Amino acid sequence: MSKTNGLIAGGVVLLLGGCAGGAAVRDVPVRIGPPYQVRGVTYVPAADPSFDMLGYASWYGSESGNRTANGERFRARWITAAHPTLPLPTYAEVTSLDSGRRIVVRINDRGPFAGGARIIDLSKGAAEALGFRERGSTAVRVRRIDPPEADRQRLRKGKAARPLPPVSARVLQNLRSQLSAARTP
């Protein structure tokens, strides 16, 4: 993933932090950052409290030890993600449209940059928690959330947030139908 320097987002007042392996993993400053280009595509980071999107997720993990876009050390087993435009860090609920399984991830990096319908890259640990690592990619719903401090703290320390119940079969079918309709011309 690429490094992106950013600006402090307004409205963030809480000072939240944690330690992991001697390196501080913090929720402030929240960085939005200026527009940037990757492979000729311009991305415009923005605060979007109502972000809720359907698309596809893939995973990455060979970058372990490299720095993420917000300056933290990437740890493949942690429950983290990369998104091209959401502020860093941001918390999101990711729902697998295959199984209905849901997890909370901490977005601390930029990507994916492969084009198409991929909307998020999950760490290896997040892909395993969502149950799709063996397949490589899966249809997902990504929704920005504001989780309880206990979940934020766990994620900042490399642990999973509290388990979420899967979405109902009815909701899952609705989400699948929406994704299918969006892809039909």
C-alpha cells in the first residue's frame, strides 16, 4: 500500500491510544489527506459518516512490517483494512454476502487500487475472520461505524472486536439483490 500524508479532520476531540509491540497505535490524529493519484486514477479522501457500500473485498498480507498510509506498522494477522478514501483511521463493519458473517475492522491504510468493483482490502487476519481467505475475494457490504471504546481498544491491540451476529437470511438476500442489480446495465 502507498503512504499518504494527511490533514487532521475537524471534530475529533477524544485522545485514544494503545500500545502494540512498543509502537503506539492511536486513533488520533484522524487523517483525511489531500487528493492523490495511483495508476492514473485520482482518489479524493473525504469524511463520510454515512459511508455504506456494496462491492468486493480482497486481502493482503505479504506487506507485514511495512508502514501503512497512516504510519503504523502493518501486521497481517491484525483485523485491519485498506480503503482509498475514508479517513485514517476509520472503523467499519464488513459483512460477507456469501455467509452473512460480520466483523469490525480498523481502516489504517490506502487501497485497493486494482479498479473494478473492489472497494476494500482486508488484512489476512480480517479475511480469515470473515471466512474468505482461501477464496481470495468475496462480495461484501462495508459500512462506516462508531464502535464502543472497548472494541476500538481491542482492535488497536491487534485483537478482534466483540463478535457480531450474522445478518438475517432476509437482509442477506436483499444485499445480494442490490449488488446484482448494481452490476446489471
